[in-house]
Amino acid sequence: MSAQDDLPKLLGDCVHCGFCLPTCPTYVLWGEEMDSPRGRIHLMQQHVEGAPLNAPMVQHFDQCLGCMACVTACPSGVQYDRLIEVTRAEVEREHPRSLKERAIREAIFRLFPYRRRLRALRGPLLAYQKSGLDRLVRRSGLLERISPSVAAMERLAPPLGKAPRLPEFVAARGERRATVGMLTGCVQGEFFPGVNAATARVLAMEGCDVVIPKHQGCCGALSLHSGREDEARAFARRTVETFESADVIVVNSAGCGSAMKEYRALLADDPAWAARAEALSARTRDLAEFLVELGPRAERRPLPVTLAYHDACHLSHAQGVRAQPRTLLGGIPELTVLEVAEPDLCCGSAGTYNLLQPEAASALGDRKAVNVDATGAELLVAANPGCSMQIATALERRGAHIAVAHTAQVLDASLRGLGRDALVGRTS
Amino acid sequence: MQPLDALAKVCDDVRTGEPEEGVLGVQPALVAAPASVAEAAEVMRVAAEKGLSVIPRGAETRLDWGTPPERCDLLVDTHRLDKLIEHASGDLVAKAEAGLPLETLAERLEEKGQRLSLDVPLPGSTVGGTIAAGAAGPLRTLYGTPRNLVIGLTVVRADGKVARSGGKVVKNVAGYDLGRLFSGSYGTLGLIVDATFRLHPVPTATAWVTCQVDGPQEAHDAVQAVLHSPVAPSALEYIAPGTVAALLEGVPDGVVARAGQLVELLGGKTDITENAPDGCGAYPDGTTLIDVTAPPPSLSDLIGVVNSLGNGVAMTWNGSGHGHIGLPSGLSAEEVAGALSALRDVLGRHKGGAVVRYAPQDVRSEIDLWGPVPALGLMRRVKDQFDPDHRLSPGRFVGGI
Amino acid sequence: MEPVLKALALRLDAMLGPDRVITDPVRLRTYECDGLTNHRSTPAIVVLPDTAEQVAAIVRACAEAGVPYVARGSGTGLSGGALPRADGVLIVTSRMQRILEIDIPGQRAVVEPGVINLDVTRAVRPYGYYFAPDPSSQQICSVGGNVAENSGGAHCLKYGFTAHHVLGCEVVTPDGELVELAADGPGYDLLGVFVGAEGTLGITTKITVRLTRVPETVQTLLAAFDSIEAGGTAVSAIIGAGVVPAAIEMMDALSIEAAEAAVRCEYPPGAGAVLIVELDGPDSEVAAQFAEVERLCRDAGAFEIRIAADDAERALIWKGRKSAFAAVGRISPAYLVQDGVIPRTALPQVLARIDALSAESGVRVANVFHAGDGNLHPLVLFDDSEPGAAERAEEVSGAILDLCIEHGGSITGEHGVGVDKSRYMPRMFTDTDLDTMQMVRCGFDPAGLCNPGKVFPTPRLCGEVPGVRKGPHPYEGKADIF
């Protein structure tokens, strides 16, 4: 049965109780029913019952961040994640978009899934203008939306030192406990090379041989979460092939990990790929998830830092990974982990959301920044590159000087005994 | 037919009124004492037919509250409506007729180890009168006033029809809650004939913890300390000039432990006693009684004003943010008005207010008993619906209602 | 759209700005029902005011145009109390979300009506306080909605209902005026009747709530019994012993099955009923009483008793209970929730009769209830794709309410009458009773524009008051002598 046929049944699970409302970022912002999961499900129902997919409907579907907080909150087990994906695919297929919208969407999907093109974004604006990036990307106005985030992120990245170029293989330190494949991710790889280096080191120090296939491409997360199903399937097939021989694929970017765990549904209707996709999804692990399963072995050295941990939606809601990062961080001597108020509320990054819905995204970013700032922490830890960029930008806007790092970098600093300056050196 | 004869046909206890039965000096022409709800309804129907103004009377403990009635053709006395209709002890519920004195009710309930958690500041008060006056005592800290304890109410309307609201289950949101509307309505909306209350078990142990305080700030601090402590007192009272008292109720071990906690918290001059301290639970002495709404943060200001009013001014205050002030006899209307306006000034800043319950007749006619009444227009419209001819306790209530 | 509505929409638009007024049909339809989906009606206009003054202006505009209006908070009501009018305006308070004042010394807070119930508690919890009413939907229901419905919750057994925790309300009356109603002011206790009037007397725009001190100790146990009867015996024994628990909740086998499927609450396998008993208060009190409750449960035949060791374990015990309604969606395609109340002592008889009803009709009924106060939530299960099933379920549901009334109970303990149960009101009250209640409504809303068609099966004609006077109002001038 295809997802489309499934729709009425999936919609029927909703009993209209409203428990999803307070977890929905757009409902929290605007208080409007049609910008809540319950309202969007109602709109989907209207469409199933024959109402045409018109501009107001599409607007409210587009305004969904896809953070999946509602999935966690739902007592009736409504699979909103499936619902919005199916709906988005239909929107992409059937709804004509304006020229401007098309331009920016095209630009995003010509840029982000390709690391070489992303590389041109690093450095001052001038650099990209010279870079010969494709004209569409330059003319779409996308760069102007991205550049403040890139700049803020670069200022707030932890001073762990220059990231080394990753080899294809990193050998385990000490006795080998596992062999893992590692996904480097497009945005993570280009904007946060230090995170990937830290991830590989931590895995190795915990006794893993780490295989980092050189020719890995985009996992397709952005496409999948934006309704570009065919494009997502193509990326998925390639990723399945790349990692087919790995026992475990460790992913340090929440959005990528969540997409790879969804391959089984994405390729379910494709007889040639269904089983292979299922197998890959089953072997995919978030870094924190994997390290907790593996159990700690390397010595944790003290790290007297007060940090706030941010739950990335695609980690907490989509993958259910909440306790593991806290367990890992909590295991570091002298480290204090603080909780951020409204932990379930998305920061507004949400894949491409901050590029497509900049106003809502920035309101949510500001709200998150206020909550992060209120903790008094000196370091913010998040396990998704989008979140890191988004929150870093918002913190910068309100003049809050809080360093931003990935769980892997904190572990790396502890395992290597680098001390607090490696993480918060610039701000303290 | 004359009203007396018409009434006598439906009620076997009807007579003409005596001068000493006057309601604030207004002598009733007739007095009827129905013995059942049906009889009460008939009496009210006849009163409607004859256009008689009606004032309900219980044990007369608060008949001197409020403003004098414009007229009183018929006093409906509820003393024969004195049955405990039902005590469903397993459900912690009792239904009693309006004329039943609260002390009698308490005795009956106690047989099953239960109570209505309402104090009786004026001995003899009846079920109906207490509801109509919205009266409560120290236990209001934890249990509130009649509005919180009445779960069902039967009234006879101005036209003689019997109407019920609520029921005999505690948890019930079917229809409007007329029990709350009639609480404190001074007999101006209808004749209360029976009420159903939620009950509580009689605690197995009680203790009063009493602390002497010196001045407004100490009183305020002691009250705040108790309010924010976890000991959960059933009553918290301030009794001028310098006593803060808390009632603890529960199981023996619990009460002992909590009393110990409070003594430690309040320090110094603190005692644990079996009985309430003097003056607790009664209205303060005086010929003018002022009822004040005074939230806890206003206590020190309130004490300040009371102190400024001079000697002989008595005061009690409850942690629920409600108090009483008694002014001594011999004050002129101007002096009482001055005291009132001082109180209203201070309490107004705390979203509180002051209402005069009783005062000497010459004073009462010269002062504003009620103070500002928000939503008065709405109240008049509600009154007009219940009593379009303005025959029920006319003129006894706010804004001439 | 009717011309009068079109004109009103334009006026509201000019007043509030275009993004506060919804007239697009697709968007309007998402407001067609609240938490109860068997009644639907798409409003003509939805407005999302930000301030009390805007609410007052909207109500005035409706009054002038003679257009009915309905207020809605988070839309989680279970009696259709916020069901819109197709010919009217839906006034949504979800943007009025500010907590205006927290006064810890005075143990109160002032909030706007759209503030979410649990957010009040979240805001005052650092000071050791909370907002006591805790309906199962507390994570999303609004305080304004709580006021309208006089919401209870599992803990109202000890702490009472919203009416006992609201000290004052600023209200927009049906003539568009802003007035203050207080629990403890001079004059009638209009607040007392406003709370629980299901939005038929006006719209609250500011609420002063009482804050309750967080108890020193909370102790929760879960007791599993073979049968509902055994559980009922335990409840009677606990109440009979003079214990006033914060909550006593019971679930039967079918609702346990649903909760298990939804949230994996891991209640003892094979239980015919589970009882959740929570005691709170000072350490010393709770310790003594908790031991007694445990003993009474064992005496009544509990085969397993679990005591929550910490907040996480307590949350797990409650999780099954709190999710029970929505969880029933896992074991049945559709269901009706009832909210009847009976005197607690009648529990055994009534539950046996419900069993019999269920057996006779072949309609499954899951029971979840606030056992301490006799508030039943029978969940009547049916398959909405099967012809006639909904009608049979409706019949069983109605018969259960009749049972409640027969035993001296009520048709609703906390969900309200709304549009769903107004037809049962005449079974519980006489015409005179209902007419008397509606006198209040006529006083507040003689034009009958404020949430019409709710609570009462038939409206009272407010103009038919006997002895309507002409000329100046008899009170005129009387209050002004001062």
C-alpha cells in the first residue's frame, strides 16, 4: 500500500485532543489552529475529502518546521512525521509555486547537498561572489540569508585548533571493540570540520576502527524533509551503497541520522531497494546513542565547564535520543549540565526552514537564545549543525557570548585532557 | 381575602408581627413559619399574589446586617424548617433544611465522625442564614466560605416556584451554580429552603499554635512564615493587638510534628494549646462591625490603619485575606465614616475593600455601607430577573437592591 | 457570506488588523470543533485578539450587528462548549498569553485567559507554589477555558475546582463592557456563577488565580485488584477511615489495555482494576495515613501494590491514567466519553449496571474514573465505519447518564454540558430549575448572543419577565447618594 492510500487511516488516528498544540513552534508563536499539528491534520483531512490544495493550505504546510515535537506529545500515536512528508511530496508535485519561491528552493537544493559548492561559502561574502557559484544560487538572495549565520558560527565555534583533513581510516586506540562507518554530512563536514575530527577521535579512543568512505555524498535529509522524494531516494540509494558493508553507521548530525533511519519507509515501495534500505536504517546510530550502547572505556578527564544541552528535534523527537547525550556529558568529571527551558521547542533551524521562513525561524531562534542565555551557561552543546548555526546567530543578535559545540567536541576535550580553555577559551 | 387569611390557608403558623421583631426598625406586618418546602412555596406564592414584600428570617443573628428594608409585609421565619434531610456519611454529604441551627447540624454529623467545615461565629445561626450572609470563621483559611461548601441549593423564587441547582454530589458542573450566587445575597434573590453540603471527616487531633507579635511588621512576618511553610494550617488568624494563631488538624503524630515545626519557625513567644486563643472565631467587640477584604500582603498596612483609629478598635483577620474590625460605641457618624474611608484608602491599594455589617442606627443611615461596587449594573439586572417587583428584602443590599 | 457578516468582518479587520481576522473558508474549517469532534460547525469569522480592550470592542461590534459569538481557548473541551456558530464569530483567546503578575506573598497570580494551565504552575513552581486545578489536558487547556468550564481534575477531590482557585475575573459582558468580578467583594457573588457558566455569561479577559503551596510530601501508590468491586471496596474503606487523599483514580481492564498500548505504563498484568491513590501534605501526616491506605488496599484484596519512589515513578503511574482517553483510540476506531457522577457509595451498583448494559447491547465500555468523588468516565467504544454503531453507542451512553441521575448524581462532573449534553439537562432538572438558572443568563445577556445554544436545551425568552417596568429604573439615584 502506498503512503497516499494510507493517508485516510493515518489521519483517522487523530482524536483532536490538542495535546500537540503547546509543543508546536508555530502554534506557540501565533496561536492559530491552522498553524498547529491538529490544524494541519485537519487541513490534510479537508484535502483528502476533496478540497483542493490551495495557497492557504500550502502556506500552513510550508510553515511546519517538521520538528516532530508533536509526535512525541501525541497520546494517540498519530504519525505526523509520515503525514507531513506525504503531504509535502504532494505539494511539491501538485502545487505551482511563485517564481521567487521556486528560485530560492532550487538554489537551496543545488547548494546544500554538495560539499564542494558549500565550501565556497566559507569566508567573506566577496569570496562567494568570485567563486563562480552557479548564477541561480547567487541571484536567489539565498547567500544573504546564509551569510550572517556562517559568520556567527565561525566566530562562536570552539577553538579546538585547526581541523585535520580526515583520512579514510582511523584505527582504534587499544583493543578494538567495534568497526564503524562514519557519515561526515554536508553541512557538518564543511562548516564544522572540527566536529567530524572530534567524532573520529572519540570513536577511536573508545576502541573503534572508524571507516570514513571518501566518496560519500549527501544522505538526502534536506530533500526528504522538504517533500523532494525522488531526489531524496536518489541520495538514499547512494548512501545505502556507500555504507552497505559497515556493521554500524555512526552519524553525528541529528538531521542526517534521522533521515537514514527513515530510509526503510522512503524506499519501502522499491522492491530492489526495500530490504537494503531497511538493513541500513537498522544499523544507523546517532553518535551518542552508539557510545552509550558501547559503554565508556577511555578515561574521562575533568572539564570544569558549565554547559547547557540543547535537544535537536531530529535527535530527541525523531530518534528518541534524549538521555544518551546527557549520560555521556554527565560522565565527565567537574562538568555541569544545565537544562534549557522549553526544551521541546524547536530553535527554528529545522533543515531549510530558516532559509525558507526566515521570520518565524528568527523569532524561534530569539526565543531559544533567551532561554539558553537564562541558564547562565558558558557553553551550548547541540548535536546538529543546523541548530548550532541557528542558535549561534540568535545568541549573537542579543549580544550573548556563549560558545557553541557538539557533544563530540566536549567528549574529545575530556578524553584528550585538553581542559576548559579548549572549549570556552575565547569567551572566558 | 386578606393576606393573613390567604397565608393561613396554606401555612398553619401565621400571625401578625410584633414591634420587637422589627428588621432594623421596620416592623413586619405578618410572620409566617412554614414547616415544609411545599408550605414555604405556598407562602411565597400567596405573597406574590398579594404583592407582599418578604424578608426571610433564620435565628435572627444577622438580621441587623446591611441597610434597613424599605418595607416588610411578611417575615418568613424558617425555624420550623429544621430537618436534617439526609446525611450520606459514606459520600461525605449532608442535606439540611434552612432553619436548622448549625450547632445542631454539627452534633448530628459528629455522630458519624464528620463535620461541616464552617465555624459559627454567632451561636444559633441557621443553615439558611449562614448561606444568605456568606458567613464563615477561622476555618475559611483552608475550607473557604459557604460558596465553597454548598453543593446543592433549593430556593423558593419570588413567584413561589421551587428551584434547585447543583445536587448531592460534590463534583458537578451541570448548569449554573446558584449556590454560589445565593451565598451572601442577603435574602434578595429568593428564599433558601434547603442546602446540601460537602463534609469533611472530624480530624482525630487538633492543636493551636499561638505566637505573640509586636507591631505590624512582626505580625506580617509571622503570618507570611506560616503561609509559606508546608504545615498546611486549617486556620490562620491574627487577633489584635498582637496574637498570631494557627490551627493544625490531622492525625495525632502529624499534629504534634507540625506544631513543633511551627514553634521552631515562629520562635520566641510561641505556645501550643488545645483551645483557640481568646477572641478567635468571634466577631470583634464593638457596635460597628466592618468586614474587610485584605489580602495577606496588606496586613501590616491594615494593622497600621487600625492602630491609627485609636483605642478600643478591635480586629481579627484570617489568612484567607479577610478580616473584621469592631469600632467602639460612642463614635459619631463622621468618625465612623472617617475610619471607613481610611480603611478603604489603604485596602484599595491592595485590591481589597471594606463593608459595614452593622452600626448604630444613627450612624448607619449616614455612611456608605458598601463602598465601591464593581459590576453593580449587572447585579441589578440579575436582581430584576429574580425579583422583578422588588419584593424580596427590598433595599437591604448594595446599591439599593 | 451574509451582508451583515461581511460588514462585520470588514469592521473587525479595520479594528484588529488583517492577520487577526480569519475569513478564508479553508482556515475557518480548522476551527469547526473543539476537543469533541462529533459536533461540528464552521464559524463565519474567527478573530484572534491580543488585548481585553480588543475583546470588548469585538463583543460590542457583534452586539451592534446582532451577530452571535463564541469564545474559545485552546479548543480542548469535551462537551462542545466552544462549538462555533455558523452565523457567528469565534473569539479565540490563544494569543492572550501573558502572565501579568505573580504575587507570592499574596498567594495569587494574574493571567490572561489564553495562558495554558500548566504554564501557571511552571511560572510559580520556583517559589514553591502551583495552580491546583489539574484537568488531564492541563498541558494545553487555557485558564480562560478552565474558568468557563469550572474545570476539575484528578486532584479536585482534595483541592476543589477552578471556582475555588479563582479570586477574581475581569470580564467582557455581553454589552461589551469590561467589569471586575470578585469572589470576595460587596454585592452578589457573580464570579461564583460566572465560573462554570460555559462562556454563556461573557468572556473573561484577566483572571486572578489563587496559588497553592506545593505540599511537603507526595506519596503515590498503585494497587492492582482482580475486580472493580474489590477496588471499590478499597475506596470505601479509605474514605471511611477519614483519609482525604489528594486523588483516588480507578481504571478497569479495558482501559488498562488501552493505556498499555499507548504509553507502556506497565501496570501489573492480569489486573481487573487498578487504583491510584495519592496523598499529599505535611510529611508527618502523609506518612501515617499512607501506611493505613496501603493496609486498607491489601485488606480489600490488592494482589500487588507499587509505591512510587520518586517523581519519575510517580509520573509513570500517572502516565497510564492521564493518557487513558486518547489511548482508547488504540483499541477502538471511535468512542464516546461520558462524564457522569454518582454518589461514591453507589459505585458497585452502577458499575454492575453498566456491565449489564454493555453485555446486553454488545457495546464495549471502558471505565476510567475519579473514584474518590464518584466521577465516572465511561468510554463507549464503537466502530464508526459500521452502520448504526454510533447510534447504539449513543444509546448506551445516554443510558449510563440515566443511571447516574437515577442514583442522585449528575450528567457532568467536569466536562460541562456544552452542546453535547444539553438534551440531558431536563432529565436532571425541572423546567423551573432551568428557567431559574436562565434568569441569570437573561440578566447578563438578554439578547442571547453570547455562546447561544449551550448548556440549556431551550433558551428562555428574556423579554417575558413579568412586571417589566416602564420609566426610570427604581434603583436610579439610590446608590448615588454617597
